[in-house]
Amino acid sequence: MDVPSPGPAPLANVLTARRLGLDTQHEAMVFVRAECPVCRSEGFSAHSRVQLSHGSRSIIATLYQTSTNLVSDREIGLSEAAWHRLGLEDGEQIFISHPAPLESLNKVRGKVFGHRLDDAATRAIIADIVAGRYSDIHLSSFITACSALPLDVSETIALTRAMVETGSKLSWDRAPIADKHCVGGLPGNRTTPIVVAICASLGLTVPKTSSRAITSPAGTADTMEVITEVDLDLDAMRRVVDQEGGCFVWGGGVQFSPADDAMIRIERALDLDSEGAMAASVLSKKIAAGATHVVIDIPVGPTAKVRSQAAAESLQSLLEKVAAEFGLKVRSLVTDGTQPVGRGIGPALEARDVLAMLRNAPDGPPDLADRACLIAGALLELVGKASPGAGKAMALDVLRSGAAYVKFESICRAQGGFREPALAEHSRPVLAPAPGQVTAIDNRRLARVAKLAGAPGDNTAGLDLHVRLGDRVKGGQPLYTLYTETPGELAYAIDYVMANPGIIELTKP
């Protein structure tokens, strides 16, 4: 969200815009020469926060100085994020000035020193985040404070409400509106497309938005983008849902909770995801999408995001309390998070698994179908479509009948077309060094291998897992196969594998 323009700035504060083509993800950055007269007159230094204005648009950006010829002393170079938010053309002039004081940061400091956040403070913080007034450093401070002194139920409700209020919202002329979510941490757990297809084929309305990967090998949006278009706006999303009963849409395109999108990027980088922030993140987007009934998958395992049964139960309780405040019916499922789901890890490989199960292919991974039907069944029971205990069987029948695949393909075509996934050109198996039994699989390090192979940036890259916990393997038997677009990426991933021999732990027979 852009910040309000302060009005015309003095002529001395006018600089000529230059597009630098720098990808800084979501953070707006600008670059000026150290000798720039504006910098000298205004006292700007490296890491200063500055306000940029062009016409009716105004944003906050982080300023950096250069002593090279990247820009002249009357130019200002902009990152791609800043350039697009201001809607500039090369050579146009922009105003640069000091931004207004960031008053909400005082509330963040209070949280650091042990004070609780009330509704007003939370609203102010989230409004400033959405307006782009918080740098990554400010965001890091807020997220760290919410982890050091975990959000209580009241704070989580306030955060959820503020996130909903500052984003887009959908309402529907029907009920119930079904949705699902997984808290994450489990490679290959690509149940969403199957769940949506099953439930929509049975007449449920499932307006599903999903995220792209930030630090994982694939998000649901990355996987579905291999097969169809996912970057839809609100009007297109509503059209698809009205026509087909469900959708597979990238959440960033519809802006349901822009504050959460900004926070997630920092949380993943810090490897901090507090219980309260997680609950607010999940529920704010479901509420904004108009959902009335939601099933939440909580995988538990030593290398999953949620590590213990006690932590899962605590998260369950918080989700239910916060959801009740907004009239949202939630059912949480604590599931096995000790190993990946399916075989593929990476967008195209996961898409292949999804299609195999929807098509009832004999080589499809049965654990993926089982988990998807468990979640779909729980959702069918929650909305009253299936009687208690009968939902999973109903979902499995729909999957086996082929009706789910028909619905899946129809949704894809309504979103812009249907494509078959392809695999990367280069591959290499990783072999068992000796015979043994698979006793542990490190989800995090296995996901790291897939990312080093190029996923999700190269959507055909990743890995195929060939073993499950409890399997007995022979020496030299493939444990998993790497897929990369280039020989260099393959060598890079193999180097990591060789340096981390315990990614798949084998116990001697």
C-alpha cells in the first residue's frame, strides 16, 4: 500500500529517476551518490528511510549511497520494487524527503520490554507495515518481540483483526464456504489441489488461495503454476469460483493480508514463526476469503515446523479460540510429520504426483492420496456434507471415481489453461552407502537439497524420493534422484549431499 503524498517538495529535493533493474524482493531501495546535494542538505546517510513522491504516488524506501558511476549526483537509482510502486518512466523526476516519524515503533519497543499490545497499538503497527513504512529491520524487531514475549489470545485476536482490516476481502452469497490450510514444514505435502478438487466436485465452495515458496522448495502456488495460471485478481478469482466451485489462486495477487505477506518473508529468514503470529497469519487470510469452515493440517515431527504433540495441542487451542471470535468454525488435524509426503519435492515433481493421484495412476504415491482424503473428509464432515467418521471414505470414493480429476481440470481451464509438467534435463541418483533400514529422514535438510538443485526458481528442478521410513535398502540402491536445469546446480547439490551424509539415516540390519 502506498503512503499519502506530502504534497509538492522543494525544487532542491528533485532528482531524476533511473531504473537499475535490481531485484530486492518486496523491499523498496534507492541509490544515490555520496556527493548528491540532496543527501548533503537533508542529512541522508546509508540506511536512511526516505519518502519518494511522484504525482499522486508516494512510498517509503531505504536509501544507500555509492561512490561509483551507478548514478550521477542529480539522479536516484531505484530497485524494481520501488520503481513499480511509483509507476515511473526513465528520466522522470521524483521528490525525496524525510518521512513522518514512525510513531507505532514506540509500541514495538514497548513489546520488547514486556508490555502487551492492545487493539489500537496493533492496528497502528499493521497499518504502517502495509503502508511500507517498516523496513526489514523494523519488521525483524516486531517479529522478534512477538517471539520473545509470545502473543496471548487477546493480542492474537487483535493481530488477526488488524490483518483482515488492512487487506482485500471477499463475501459470498452462499454458505458454507470451505477452506483448508497446512502450517507447513513438510516437503511434498501438496494436498491442496486434491482436496479442492474432491470438495468442489461434491458441490462445496472452496475459494482457495495459496502462497509461493519463500525458503521452501515449492509452495502450492508454485506447484499449480506448472499446470495452470494462478496469478488472478479478485474479479477473476470470483468468476472461477462462481463457475467451478473452487480455485487454486496465488494469495499475493489478491492481497487478502498484505501485512502477513511482508511478515512471512522476514519470519522465514529469521526462522521464527511464533504460535500467535502463525495463528493470525492462517486465520486472517481465511476470514478475508470469506471462509466459514476451515480444516487445518498440523504435521508434527522432529524436523517439521511443529516439533511435539504438546506444541500441536497448544496451537490447536489458540486457533480455535481466535477463530471463535470471528465466527469461523475450525477443525485441526494433528498428522504425521516425520517424513515427506509423496515422492516429488519441487514444483513440477509435486505437480506430477498430484496429477498421478487425481488420475488414479498405479505409480501414484498412496500416502499423498491418503492424507488428502483425510483432510477432505474432515472438511466434508465439518460442513455437514458427510456424517461424522464417514468423510474420508466419501472423499476416497470421489477420488477413485475420477470425478475429482474432471473437476480439477475444469478449474484449471477456467483459470487460463491446462499444462502437463516437465522434468529438468539433468539428473543423478543419490545412492545408499551401505545396506540398512531407513530410520529417519531430515525434512529440513532434504528440502535444502531440493533448493540447491534449483527449486523453486527452476520449476522443473528438485528431487524424487525413493524410500520411506522402515524400508530396507541395499548398498548402492537409490535413495533419491536429483533433477537440475544445469550441470553446475547438480554439482552444487551433490557437494551438499556429500557433506551431509545423514539426510536419510540408515541403521545397519
